[in-house]
Amino acid sequence: MKTNDYVKYITQNVVKYIDQPKDVRKKIKDERKETKQPFLIRWFGILPYLFQLGKNNRKHEARSRK
């Protein structure tokens, strides 16, 4: 992609974004936030989730034994 084409593409996207009403931009931003995965999963994959799940299971088992 040539530099001129890239600048044209970026300009088109910026203009399209600015032309949208503010409430539509906010709605799109909120939808993106809802679908975003938690920080640890985005950065480190499924391993932190598995460790947390195992930790919670051990706590739950310890409570049920008492």
C-alpha cells in the first residue's frame, strides 16, 4: 500500500467517524467494551483463568468440609 493510499484510507475513516452522531459513537464504544475480554485473559491467555478457577474450587471445598 502506498503512502498516499494509506493517508486517503485513514482520512476516510476519520471523516466517517466524525460524521456520526455522538450517541451512535458512544453506543458503538459501549458495545466494544461489553465484548472485550478481561485484561488477564487478553494478555496471558486462559492460564490465569484456570488458576483462579482452581483457587476458587479449593476455597469452596474447604468451606463445604467444615
